[in-house]
Amino acid sequence: MPHPLSCIRRSLGILVFLLASPAAHALDAAAYQQAERVHDTRLRSVLRNTSVHPVWLADGRFWYERQDASGRSEPVLVDPARAARQVLFDADQLRAAITALVAAPQQLRTLDVQPDGPGLRLRLGDGRQTVMCLWPQRRCHPDTLPATPADALPSPDGTAWVQVHGHDLWLHRVDAPAQPLSRGGSEGNGYGTLPDFALRGLPRRAGRLPLPPFATWWAPQGTVLFGVRYDERALRDYPYLESAPATGARPIVHTVKLGLLGDREQVRQAWFVLDARSGQQRDIAVPDGWHVLTEAGPLGWDNGKVYTAIVSATPPARLRLVEIDLHSGGLRTVLEERSDTRVQLNLYTYNRPAVAVLPGQDTLVWFSQRDGWGHLYRVRLSDGAVLGQITRGDWAVRDLVGVDPATGLLYFTAGGVEGGDPYVRGLYQVALAGGPVRRLGQDTGDHAVDAGTGPLFGARPPRALAPDGHSLIDTVSRLDQAPLTVLRSTQDGRQLLELEQTDPTPALSAGWRPPRRERLLAADGHTPIHATVFFPKDYRDDGRFPIIDAMYGGVFTHNAPVSFTEAVSAQNPVSRASLAALGFVVVTIDGRGTAGRDKAFHDSSFLQGADLQLDDHVAAIGQLAQRYPGIDLQRVGIYGHSFGGYSAARALLRHPDFYRVAVASAGSHNFQGIYGGAVHGMDRLIGGVVPAAAMAGGVPAPFDRLDNTALAEHLRGHLLLAYGDLDENAPPAQTLQLAAALNRANRDYDLLYLAGQDHELFRNDAYFTRRMWDYFVRHLAGGDPPDYRLAPFPGGPG
């Protein structure tokens, strides 16, 4: 019989254990309501005027559209010479002026503003019809020019446009009937048609995607079209099974053309040139063994020539700048870059290439990582000679904002020039001939200056720099400071005029709280890495707060926000503020292998996928727990979508003793078909291109070492796999093939099927979001989720 004192000691020990152990989350509907209020999708609509996109006029002024307090659009006219800004009219004035012309006008947008004597001539439309108004006279009449269709590519002067009809491009003019411009287009090999590797094959086939001609551009003079023709005819069909169609009980099989790793047949391409005046058509072959660099598009135009890039991703990776003569079709290599890993024209894959052709000057501004960073070089176009390095140092150029040929000055953003956080962008000026860089704006905020968009997002040129080079538009913010957009002098960097100040009140009133920025060390013990941490409102240093790793992990970008807009309404990962509202510490970490730093930092992920990043995440979270003793290292979770879905599942498979719970949505778990496959997918940036081989099944080398299914037997803890059955970015088969491997390994997991969903499920599906929150509350916090239903998200299922 035990001694009574022993029983007392044992009872006291149990009591101490119970008091010291983390308390289970006691959450009610009010907690979920608060989490919903601060979700990215909810806050995105309340943040207004976070940037300014100017349209410059011939007289040096510009106009842009802003949202008023009610969310209605209103145009603003700015005169940089006078540092003057004025709202042209309010919506009520405009509505009164056109009521007799437009029956029940919908939301009106300003389509164009042009000087007209002392006043202005405005073209406005509501999506159905357009009107022309003289202002300030308020005299309006129906517009004689028809509205350009949503799927049209207008010419530079607006008098013509091209559309895809069938598989060919047709030319439309205001005063003439439409006529075919290209000939010979066919299914899977059309002109201007959206190829399946663009990941919108299913909505395109259903007629739900009215887009302008794909990979097609007008030359500046507006008489010639240049483009890329993609041939997918030899690719095998890839099936999608819509198990729960909106009508009927019989599942629907959809197919797209998709090249998988190791398939013998992949996408082929050729360039084309179409003369809108003569109707002449010329097809130009891409050299054997090379592919069009899809994210490059036209890099510049000069004297009847267009400059673009081609790649050969078979190691060593090579990238060539080529010149194409629009008249003769002649092809010339200007210069070539090589790398054992990746060759890029911007630190970020989807950003516009940091390249500029200076017409008439035989000069090219070229982005290269040849010195181990990311810098700008001056190149002679006629022979490809590198004339000099424009920027240099242990820091990296982020975006090329513009070049002023008259002064020989170049404008760019960069991180880490003065040390400090390498992800916080500064705005700089440098002479085209090179030399010291000059910072414009001495604040410590992040400078988001418009550098245009890459071809995959519209191929819009930069617009921040004034045509006369005297001023530019700059948006500055911090994690705790809403965006301020100003007109800034290029002479001395001073602020000439405040354009817009984003009101943070709606976000703060909803309960959103700024996260904290942290500098940490990678798993190697010496490489600095950075993180952004969202804390619960009631955070205390008592060791009772579970932590969730919000991860993307893709090599194309970085994810830990440094600006207000990124932190409030991110694209991926979302739900960070929401999970913090549910009592979790939430962290996003940019470990080794992500973009935005030096080349060695980025290249460490080549053929490593997310493995090195996850090692860094484990090390970083351990350091955070030392700084913030409220973090409970026995309760670590992770979630992610797309590449983040792959990373979240892999975290549980590679670090089962550290991560306890994971939610992995739309994961690219075996890289088969990732983002379109072949060179036009992003696999060439992850591990190069797999040589063509007769696929007998499985994942070919070298991607086999990155395959999550190979680690299925290591699963411990709780894993929720989620997928949409119409996801073209990360085909559902990748998730189901991982599920099959887990079945074979006799492992427990949860599987969430989302009917009719595509890749946007992470951002637009309220049901998935609630299930993700529930999963962490139940399995990581040890609580019982409330019976709660989120209101539908915009663009998502009801």
C-alpha cells in the first residue's frame, strides 16, 4: 500500500501538469465572426486607392481613376507642372449630364480623357454603351466610336482592333467590315488563341473567358502585329472528371492538352508577323532545341525590329536575346546568358522583365545575375557587346521603372542597398553610364512603383515615370502604415504633390492588427532570413499559443509581407489575420530558395523543392519561440495552397516530430503537370527539363526526389488534403495520387473534395476556409469549433 505522502505528491504533480499544460481553445461563433471580418477576401474590398495608374496626356498632364467614399469611380486630373490635382466631377453630376442619353446607367468608368481647347473631352462607358462629354460644359452626346469588345486587342491609335474568330485573327476597323488577318489556324495551333498550358482551357471551352488575343502585340506604329503561335496538337489529352455538375447526375469528362514530365511530345511554337495594311503573313521558326520564354514577350521595338527571348532549359540553362526583323523575318542572336540552374530577366518570374530597348540609340538595358546578384547592364544592340555595368553591389535590383533618354538617367527599385531588410524596396536613380546610385525618398517604407506587368498578366508597360522625365509616381507604405501615393520630383526626390492616402480605418475597425517583422537565421546558422508574424490580440508569454506556419514555398516569389496592402489582403497565403484572431500565432517565413535575394540564395532550391526552406522554417520557428515564450513548440501547424500545398504536406512527411497538423490545398505533390508542364510550366525553374522518354509510369528523375508520394510512410499527425476537381494549375490527380500512396502506406489522413472548384478555391471558397479553421482548432488547439457558416466569398460558390 503506497504511503499517503506519496499519494499527495502524485496528486500535486498531476495538478501542476494540468495547470502547466496548454488550455484548449474555447471558441464560439463570435470568434469565427471576428476571424471572418479580418479575412483577406473581406478586407480587399474596403482598402481603396492603394495605388495610382496614370494615363499621360500629350500636354504633360495625366489622369487616373480613384474610388470615392461609396466605392464609385471618379477621374482625377493632375498637372505636374503646377503641382495641381482636381477631381473632374462626382458621379451624381455625371449621371445628371447623361441621363437623357443612357437609360439607367450602370457603374460608369472613364475610358479616355483628352484636352479640348481650354476644357476636356471625356469618353465614358458602362459596359453597354459609351458617351462623349465636353467638360466642364457638361455637354454629352452618344459616342460615334463603338466600345471595344472585351476580347479585342485595340491598335495603338484606337481605330482598329483584332479578335480571334475560330482559330485565326480578324481585323476590325471602325469604318470597314471585318476581314481575316491570319490564315491556317487550326484547333490546338491557332493564332492568338489561348493555349491549354495557360491553365484556362476548361473555362475557354465553356465560353466563359472573353480574353484579348493571347501572346499577340501591336508594333508601336500600329500597322504590324507580332505574336507567338503555340502548337499543342501532338500533346496527349489530360482528363478532368466533374463528378457533381450543376445540372444532371451524369459526371462530365473534360479534357485539355497537357505535357507531363518526360512525355515525348511537348508544346511547340513559332513566331508570326501580320501586316494589317497589306495582309501579308510571315511565320518564323524558333531555333531547334529552343523555346519562347513565355514570361518575356516583346522586350522592345526599334526601327522595324522586335527583341524577345528564347530559352534552352536542358542543363546548362541558356537564355538568348534575339532580334527579329518584322519585314524580312530575319533572326539574329544578340547575346546569351548561361547558368547551371536558372536564367531569368527579373528576380521574380511573373514580374515584367527588367529590360529596356532604347530606340535609335543602339542601346539595351539588360538584367543579369552574372555577378551573383541581380543588376543592370548597358549593352550595344548591334553586336551584343556589354558596354558596362550600370548597378553593382551586394544588393539586387527589383524592377526597372523607366529610362529617360534625354538625361541619360535610369530609375529602378531595389532592396538592401543601404543594408537592412532586403525585401523592403527603395526607389533609386542612376546614370545610364553607371556610377553611384541615388535614393529618391529618404523614408524607411516600402516603395511600390509601377513597373508594368509581364505578358502573363497583360504585358502593360511601366507608367510611373512622366514622359518628360521630371516626375514619377511613388506609393509608400509599411506594415503599420497605409499606402501614401505621391508625385515625386526626379531632380531631388522631394514630394511635389500628394495624390492618394489609403484610409486604414475600415481594416483597423474590423479588428485587423499589423504584424511584426522579424530577422532570423537559416538552418545553417549564419544566413539571415526574414519573417512576418501575426499575433493574437490576447497574446501572452505563457507558452500556451500554438503556432501556424503559413507557407507558399514556390521559387517564383517571396511571401512574407513588408507592405500594408500585402499584409491586409494577400493573394497567397491568405487567412493569416483570421487564424491569429482564432488564437494562433501565424508566421510566414522567406527561407533559402525563395526569390528576391542573391542568386546563390535563390538557387539553393534548385532540385531541392521546398526541403531547404522547410529546414529553415523549423529553425526560424524555434528562434521565434525563444523571443516570444508564449509560443508552444509542441503545437506547430502548417498550411499552404498550390506550391504551398505541396510544401505543407511535405512538412509533415519530412519533419513529423516538429509539425503536428497540416492543411494542404491544391498541392503539386509530384510535379506532374505543374502549371502547364514542359518549358511553359514552371518545372524548368524547379529542376530543369526532363529529357523526352517513353513514360512507363511514375515520376522521372530528377523530380522523383521531390515526389511527396515517395515519403507517404513517414506521415504522422493530422493531414487534410483538399482539391478542386477542375483545377488546371495543380491537377486533382496529384492530390489523389498522394492519397493513394497514403492508403498503401496505411496512414490516416483527411480528404476534402470541392465540386466544380478551380485553383482559386483557397481565396474564394468560404466552405474550404471554414473547414481549414476547424481543422486547426480541433487538432492543433484541442478545441471544439462552433457551428458556424461563413458568408460566401466574392467569386466563389454560394
